[in-house]
Amino acid sequence: MQSRIEELLRKVEQFKPANLGEIEEFRIKILGKKGELTELFEEFKKVSPDLKRELGQKINRLKNLVLERVTAWKNELEEVESAAAGELDVTRPATAQGIGTRHPISLVRNEILAIFSRLGFTTAEGPEIEDDWHVFSALNFPPEHPARDMQDTFFIEKNPDILLRTHTSSIQVRVMQSQKPPIRVVCPGRVFRNEAISYRAHCIFHQVEGLYVAENVSFADLKQTILYFAKEMFGEDARIRMRPSYFPFTEPSAEVDVSCNLCGGKGCNVCKHTGWLEIMGCGMVDPNVLKACGIDSRKYSGFAFGMGVERITMLKYGVKDLRLYFENDIRFLQQFESVI
Ligand code: PHE
């Protein structure tokens, strides 16, 4: 009897039904009136009392197993069949969806745009493939200026008039051509420069540039706008300083430094012990640029500024290697705020 129980057990374990009919057949063969298990129960009545306890337990366990399996097989097959028939079980638990995170460059870009929108700046975009006039000539670059050199600019199809924009100032030119002052606009976008890739430089990066053209715009307006931006981006304690600089399209021009937000200006590795971090270039729009774009330079003046989003993100989040932004390593990306 012992061996028959074991044999039946193996049979149940090995059985793989192909459809619901086979399950029912199998059930009858085992549990039906003349079924194998029913027969075993009949025989069990005749078993000597000293074996009853042990065999009774085994036979009952076998019966429970058969009942359990029959239900499990039925559920499995019903699921497969209803899925094949295209039926949708809306009561089934949903498959978990991983929540994505925004790329840090997108996060910071959006934050920059939001800060300037609170000052009344709208957003404008433009083409990445540009011509010489929008990127250089309209912006008062002399013909022999080194930034036009093959070293910095990607030209297209050996036609030096068509190129990948090296800054989003080209968008500002397009805005000045198509709108009348007052103009208050920020221009985000990808820019391209023929630079060797390293921890602090890449041939593709992102900029947000800004332009304000109206009557009586002064350097004081520029300074106050940048100070507001720095405090919103890096915290209430942020201070700025301006150093004289040169750009063909602004006069006077300046580089802006923000007090190092890691050491609070005391000096650390990140700010190279100066207490200051360079964040952008800026200046008063050169009258030649206004003229080239059809704006009366005697009536209107303006300021402009431009910053690299990668750099602002590095300073804000302490990212030490710029290449991380382009590798799409999920372990890096997941450290930034999730979408929801
Ligand atoms: N266009 C400059 C650059 O790409 C930045 C800039 C914009 C500087 C506006 C001054 C004024 O480096």
C-alpha cells in the first residue's frame, strides 16, 4: 500500500494538463467512484491497526495534494485561455511601473527659466543648425575673430556659412529681428563647440542666455537681475561679483562670479580657495548689434547674459565630472528628484 501511495504521488506531481478537459479526466481517474485514490481508501479500511496511523496521514496528504493541484491547474489554464481570448481582468493587480527621474540638466534648465519668468522673461527657442550671420556677423564679430575659426565651430558640408550654433545668442538675434522692444527673453538650448571632451568640457552642452531691451536699461538693472537670479538659484546668502571682460556683442562686458555655496566663501577645493565660482558672462548690448537687428540704438538700450547649464548644475549639486551628464548611467540619474 505504501508503494501505491508513493506511485500515485509521483503521478500527480508529474501530470501536466494541456486543457481543462484533461484536468477533469485526471480528477475522475483519481477521485471518482472507481478512482485510484478511492480504491486506496477502501483498502485502507483493511489495514492492520498498527499501520493505520502512519498510512492514514499519508493517504490524507495525498488527497489534499490532488485537490490543491486540480484547483491550481484550473486557475492557470483559465488565465492563459482568457488572455489568449483577449479578455481583460481588471481586478488583477497592476504590474509595478518604475518611476523615472528628470535629467539633472532638464531640472536645472527648468529652474533657471522659472526664476527669470518671475521677472517677466518669456522663453524663446531657435534652430541648432544656423548661418554665420545669426551666430557671428549680427553679433558684431569681426570677420577675423578666432571664435569663427575651425577650432571652435562645427561647420557643415564644407560650407562655412552653415554651422552648428556655438551659443544661443543666435536666438536673441532672431527675437530682436521679429519683435519690437520692450523685449525680455531667455533662450535655452544645446550648443556645439569643437572641444576635446574632459571632466570640465564637452563638445555639446546647454546654455540659457537672456536679453532685455527697452528704454533706459542700465548696468544697474543687469546687476540687480543677476543678483536676484543667484539668490534664487544658490540661496539667500549668495553674493555676486563682476569682473571686466570682453565679448564682441556687449560693451561693457563682465564675467559674473557667485560666492561658493559649498564653503560659504571661506575657500575650498571646488572654488580653488578663492571663495568665488564663475557662473556666466554678461554686458550691455553693443549698439552695433541693435542696429544689425533693426532696433533704434539711440532710443533703446539693453543687457544680455549667458550661462552654461552644465556648469550651474555642477555647482548646485556638486557634480565633479561633466561627462556624467551624457553617459545616462541610471545610478547617477536616479539621485535627482523624481518626476512625481
Ligand atoms: N554668448 C556668450 C557665450 O556663449 C555668453 C554671453 C551672452 C556673454 C550674453 C555676454 C552676454 O559665451
